[in-house]
Amino acid sequence: MLRRILPSCVAVAECRGDAPEAALYPEEAALISTAAEARRREFTTVRHCARRAMRELGLRAAPVLPSRHGAPRWPDQVVGSLTHCPGYRGGALARSRDITLLGIDAEPHRPLPDGVLDAIALPGERRLVRARLARRGEVCWDRLLFSAKESVYKAWNPYTGQRLEFEDASIAFDPDAGTFTAHLLAPRPRLPAGAPPAPDLLEGRWLVREDVVLTAIAVPAPR
Ligand SMILES: CC(C)(COP(=O)(O)OP(=O)(O)OC[C@H]1O[C@@H](n2cnc3c(N)ncnc32)[C@H](O)[C@@H]1OP(=O)(O)O)[C@@H](O)C(=O)NCCC(=O)NCCS
């Protein structure tokens, strides 16, 4: 699924269930020693996916530990993103010479619980989602909007260090092309000298397969 919505320079790996052969490094295991079984399984399998993607990129497998805001820390000059939801785990990694921002998100393909759309959508997004649900109800557009915003955050936060609220990005889907755009509405972040500026607009792709909604954003490095 990820291969269909990310450029070929991005290494991807995914699982629909848990991988029995997946194992953790001691420093990873220490992070979830008191976690519930379901959390331990998603944490372990998604790291198995990350290491498959590392090898595909030509990197040695290594621990994947969280940074300040919870984003996975990658080797120098590498960007990446992880996601898990019931029945799906996935990882995507790229060299920063190819991709500067990378975010992926998987969600169960089910309507959002009552009240959540109102909490996460801007007024225009809410109107569009409700209109689409009425016309093309085979896609849970509310869940897709949520996933797109999570992908925005996962791409944006590691690059800029900025936290975003749900109203800080305005998402518009192309329902036929399987694409979306995200306009960033938050104040511009201050980046380290020499870093390519964070874009005002992110372009992503989306996909629904059976019980899973997947969104991905990969911003090409400036040439
Ligand atoms: C962090 C967050 C985006 C994770 O998304 P989620 O749908 O709950 O969970 P997923 O399973 O898809 O992804 C979890 C993985 O995201 C990654 N992640 C966590 N924090 C992250 C961050 N700040 N930046 C990038 N990736 C992050 C981690 O790898 C995590 O897995 P791990 O803990 O096993 O390593 C979400 O919990 C959150 O805090 N959202 C609020 C912020 C937001 O989305 N604002 C909207 C902006 S428009």
C-alpha cells in the first residue's frame, strides 16, 4: 500500500499483522517494559518494519528511539515515519538528499467517533466532509481527514520542531486522483541556518484498502 502512495526513492515496509520474528534492542525494550500487550506488539512490529526499510536504504539495522516530541530518531541524513493501527503497521524512510519531510499515517477505515470531526476539522473541511459522506459514502472521508492531519504533523514536527493543532492545517482532497493538499496556517517556524525553508503547502496521497485508510506526505529535497 505504501509503495503506491510514496515515490520510489522512499524505502517502505509494512505488515498486516504482527511479525513473530520481530525483536527489540534492549534500549527499545526498556521503553515499553510496563506497556500493555497491544502497545508492545505495535511498537515491536513497526520497528521490524523500520529495520526492513533501513536495510532497503542500505543502512545497518539500528534501534529506533523517540525524540523530544515522540518522533522516531533516525541516523544522520535520513528522514522517516512510522504508523500503526489495528491490522496494519508501516514504516517509510528516505535519504534527506532526496526527501526533506516525510509523514505517513494509517487509520482503521471506520467513521470517526461522534464529536471527533467537529473537534479536528475547520468549518470548510467539515462542510466538505459531510457533503462527500452524503454523495460518496464508500469512503470514510472524516477518518481520511483525520489521517491526513496526522501525516501533516508527522512530516512537519520532526523537520520544524513545531507542534501543530488540528486547526493549523487546512486539507483539501482530490477524491478521484487520490491526492490531497495541506495549507499550513500556523506561524512560520524558525529553522536552523541553511535548512531549506518549510513549505507553505504540503502535497500528499491517500489510499483506502479494505479496512485501512492510509495517507502519506513526501516533500522532495530542493535540487
Ligand atoms: C503523534 C501522533 C501524530 C501519532 O499519530 P497516531 O495516529 O496517534 O498514531 P500512529 O500509530 O499512526 O503513529 C504513532 C507513531 O508516530 C510517531 N510519532 C510520535 N510522535 C511523533 C512526532 N511528534 N512526529 C512524528 N512522528 C511521531 C512514532 O513513531 C509513533 O510510533 P511509536 O511510538 O511506536 O514509535 C498523534 O498521537 C498526535 O499527537 N496528534 C496530535 C497532533 C496533530 O496531529 N495535530 C494535527 C496537525 S494538523
